Amino acid sequence: MRFSGSGKTLAFAVPIIIDIMNLKDNTTKSTNILRAVVLEPTRELAKQTYMQFLKFTEGLSITCALLDSDKLPKNANVVVSTPNKLVYALEKSAKKLSSNNLKWLVIDESDRLFDTTEGDEKCFRNQLSRIYQACSGNAVRRAFFSATFSYEVEDWCKKNLYDVALICIGARNAAVDTVKQELIFAGSEHGKVIGLRSLFQSSFEPPVLVFVQSKSRARQLVSEIELLQPPVPVALISSEKTETERETAIAKFRSGEIWVLVCTELMGRGLDLTGVNLVVNFDLPTSVISYIHRIGRTGRAGRRGHAVTYFTEDDLKFVRPIANVIRQAGFEVPEYTLKMQMPTRKEKKKLMRHAPKRKNIGAVKKARRKKNRKKRPAAAHDTS
């Protein structure tokens, strides 16, 4: 476990690269064999990690591949993939993973393992179980990496792996103090919109990353931001967008053409968006782990950042754990948030699987009402 933005990819890339180079130096046999599989929870993260491997191995005789088809790549030393893509390739491809040659199975963002419902075919745990069976050689090292610590993941590892070693850099599940953190009571959804308008119309410094809890709310918030004057260049990334659309939005965000990027938890998680000055949690994160990952998009690699988190009357039951983390990082929070009753374990689990129901954001609700009024048939006039 390492702080978000602290160079976690290097922590597993360097040992893999050294292992492959040692193999090439000490054998006369073909070295175009698969030595490492790296799993990422999203396509965007997989591509990002693949690009980092290309940078780290520049000038070395190491072949890296990004799995983007239903066939396992030939002659690759390192394959980066999402679990779903790899499971599909293992089922469809005539080529199988050789456990005799494979030395590394790396699961990045490993606390995503328990973010989906068990029994679902797309559940990360179910997919990992299939991949684990395909990489069952005794010499395979299984390494789990994350910026946050999940007791569920630790328990899973202890039950399924041998001689587990836990390495933790810094305090467990602590927010970095290089990110200035604010916790603001907005009262209602409308209050959050007013707060965001005020923030964007004052002296804010883009680029800004805004997190919401669902795809529909991402669309609604973008519509609201587009109404601002002077205009604020904004885009969104969600699973509804095509891969090309997401990559285009991210590229424009990186180049400065887009100032504000609205995204859901999964889409924004782990993205290495250099230079993000501000993270806004428009919707309160559903867990401390979620909060740490979100604000970890700013203040990366030694830079300083700023994070603003809004909460409403509907969030009062769940705000205390996040308030505690912010206070522990050395920042002020409303005193009453530290005295609220802590959510039960059952409530926490329910919240992680089902985000709170919220009212629609701002102008979207008004637009729907206006549209519905237009659809109503005109009342018949009494001609008597």
C-alpha cells in the first residue's frame, strides 16, 4: 500500500523489469516468453500502465503488450490487461498462459476486488479466480497493490495465498497532507450547485476534476456547468462514452482545452492526470477508501493540491468517517461532524453497493418539467 500519486507503478514495474533482464542475461534460450501479467480495473488504467512500461523499458530488449483483442499477444514479456479482457482471451485463445515461464501476477488497485457484488459474472473476484487458476504455477509471485488498505482484500489474500507479506508505506487509509482539504455543508442538491458556481466563478485554477456518484448525475452536472457565464470548458467521462470519446476528453483535459472534467468513481480512479489543481467531490464519497482515491488525483508526485467535498442533509449519517480522515490530515472540519453517530458495518456495506438516492441536479429537473408541460394537450375551450 502506498499513497496515491507516489509512484506506485514503479514499485511493481522495477522488479518485473529486473527479473526479465536477469533472464535474458542468464539463458541462451528464446527470451520472448511471457513473464508478467498486470491487471488494472479499467481500460484507461490499463493503457496508462502499459504506456508507463513502454517508458520504463525504452532501450531495453523487453516487449510489452496491451491486451486489446480476444487473443493473447505473441512474444510479449509483459501483458497489461483488464480482468474481463484477459478472462475472455483465455477462453477464446488457443494460446494459454504457461505457468512454468510466468513469474509475476500483479493486481493493481486491488481494493476494487470487493467493489462489485459477488456472484456477478463481471465481479472482479470471480474474474480473478479464473485468472488465478490459469497462473497457478508455484513460481508465480502474486502481488496486490493499492493506495488504500482493505481488510477484505487482506483476508482474501490470507485465505488464498501462502506466506503473505504486507508492506505499508505511511499510515493506513490516511489522506495526504499535501492536499488542502475542505468539508462544506451545502444543505441540499441546489446548495451544492450554488457552491460549485461560486467556486468556478471566483479565482479557481483549472484543471479541475469533479466526482459524482452516477452516470446520470454526471450528465446533469455537465449541463449545469455549461450554463455558467463566462463559459467554463467542461467534459465528462463515463462508461456510456466510447473509448475514443473518453480518450479525446482526457487528451483535451491534459492539453488545457478542457478546464473541468466530470467523472464517476471508476472512470476517474487511478488516472494519472498530471497537474490537477482541484478535486471537487460534488457527491460525498461512499467510503474513506473512495475519498482517498478521489482526492489522490491532485497533489501527485510531490505537488500540492486542493480538494473540496460537499455534503447535504442526506449525507449526515455517513459524513463522520470522512471528517475524521480530514481532521487527521491536519485540516479543520465542522465540529459537529466529528460527533455524528458512526455508520454501522451493515450500513457501510450497503452504501458501497448502493449510493444514496439524490434529487436531480439543478436545471435538468426544470428542463424536464418544461418539456412535460409542452407535451400536455391543450385544455378544450367551453364554447357553450
